[in-house]
Amino acid sequence: MNATELKKLIIASLVHQGFRIEDTRIYPPADFSKENLRRLHSVAVHSLREGARPRLQPHESRLLKRFARGEEIDPQKIFPSLVEVKRRSEDELLFRYACLHWSIPVSSGYGRRLRFLVIDEHNGKLIGLFGLGDPVFSLAPRDRWIGWDKEARRARLHHVLDAFVLGAVPPYSFLLCGKLVAMLVASNEVREAFREKYGGRASLISGKATDGNLALITTTSALGRSSLYNRLSFQNRPLYQRVGFTRGTGDFHFNNGIYQHIWAYAMQHCQPTAKQDRWGKGFRNRRETVRKCLAALGLPPGYLANQVKREIFVVPLAQNTKGFLQGEDAQLDYYTQPVDFLFDWFRERWLLARARRDQRFINFDPQTLKLWKEE
């Protein structure tokens, strides 16, 4: 595809998604409701689903059996267990398939990764899932909350992970189990899994062995302000703390079938930013690829500023998380938060009351989650 054709394709794609193009910037719909934000993401979500179809459609009928029918749920007997997702496993297929049902495009994470399924031990069905990966290097609200300067951040960022996907699936989502999944991110079991997997391994950037101590988890809301994380507590202590909003930049609006053309053009006409050889060759990430391509086409860099700001939350795992990340404390004084303690709190505070008030879960049929028609 030549430059003229690609420029026209990019502009047409932005307009089709609902963006307004004004001079050198793009703007989302004037009505910034959550429903309109979902529509804004819908093209990218559809593209991801179509991209995953060849790999996952042959397994769809089998994977749907791992979602509960409403009649299989007894709120009094729900009990969650964490299952770490291993590569090339049936659980990995389920994780990827479930992520396709999110209303915004879900990345696959990058760098260090931990992925978990949350399974109901009572019936063996999927409650929800979450994925943790390397955080972005520079995130001003997070860094201000910690009290980091550039050197401290560079030295201790390896003690932080970011939740790139998090939530419950139907019918457990009707029972507020999204809150449960969010709570389990902060569990002892997660930080122990991190230590087991990454403790003693050399950092790709510094080349130094890390101790495997996980101090902080960050995440961002899916659609503007979050009702999931706000006021989410354990033993009357907030688990998720609000620290600000993202700047509204990113590349989700190019993740809709045109990115492959952008990547191909950038590979042929653009030069990746210089970086250390140990990080690998090529462009640093998708954002750099898009930015370089836009510049080569003579399109404004402002097209990466989608103006969709997401709320940022931090989840401290220890009483002295800030002191440790600032380099003042040598050891972490971890909170005691095993899965069963967290669930007991969730059960009494949210689950049972919700089950009495809202019984939509009873009639749920997993077949309504089917993504692709039989050919």
C-alpha cells in the first residue's frame, strides 16, 4: 500500500470509529458516556475477535462448557481458587477466549507476565480472570504517589506490575464478582507466584538479578471513572487508591485491522529508535510503530492522542510500599491477604446480599456468549 492510500485509510478509519478530526488533533464523540466509549472501542474489539477466529473458533463449543449455567451456581457454596495460566495449555485458550468478551480491546501484556483464572471450586466453572504484566516506564500520577525521581524509578520499577486485564464473566459478574477478582489481585498467592517465577532472574534492562519482591500493582479503569475499584476495601482498608488519570494517548484506535498496514509501511520506510541490543531489534512497541508511520506519512502526531482518559489506581501490597519503592526500607512489611480471607470479606460484604437482591444469574445460558456462527 502506498503512502496516499494508507493516509486515506487511516483517516477513514478514524471517522468510522466516531472520532472527529480537527486540524492536528482527533476528538472522541462529544457525549462522553460509557456507552459511547464502548462504541468507540467496538471496531478494535471486532478486529481482535476476527483475528482470533482461526485459532479459537474450533475450540469454542468446548470452551463455552467452562462457563457456568445460572442453575449451576449456588451463592452459598461459591469458593474461588486461583489457577495460573501456563503457555500452550487449555487454560490459555480459555483465558484468550474470555478476554474477547471484554467491551474494550485487551492487550496480551508484555515483558514479565502472570495470568490467572479464577475458578469456582464448587462447580469447576470460570468466575473471572486477570493478567499482570510489566508497567509502563513513565506514569506521572503513579510516580508522584510513590515519590519517585527518574533514578529511583529506574532502580525499583521491577517491583511493580500492571493489571492489563481484570474482571468477572457472566453469570458471576451479576453477583459483583468483578470486585472479588479485583481483590484477589492483591492476594498473598499472587505475590508468591511472582517471586517463584521471577525471583533470581536477571532484569532485561539492568542485567541484574531481582529478588522477586512485588510491592505494588497498578491498573487503569476500562471506561473513564471506575465503579469497580472505588471504595473497594478489605478489613476497612482501601485496596485500590485513586492517583489520577492517563493523558488520553495510546494506539487502541489503530488496532482495528489497519495496524498491519501501518506496521508494514513503518518497516519499509521508518527507522526504529536506537535502544540496547539486549532489548531486541525492531520498534520498541506498537505506539512507536504508529508514531513513526504517522510522521512518515505527514500526518500529525496528535492522531495518537485519542483523548480517552482512564482513571489510574495503585494497589500497595505492603504497609511500607512507598518507603520500599523510595529505597528507604530494605524489606517489605506485607499485608496478610490470602485468597480465603479476601473471599470471606467479599462474601459477607457483597456476594450474599447481591444474590438476594438480584437473581438474573439464575437464567444465564453460556450459549449467549458464542462469538462465531458455525460455517
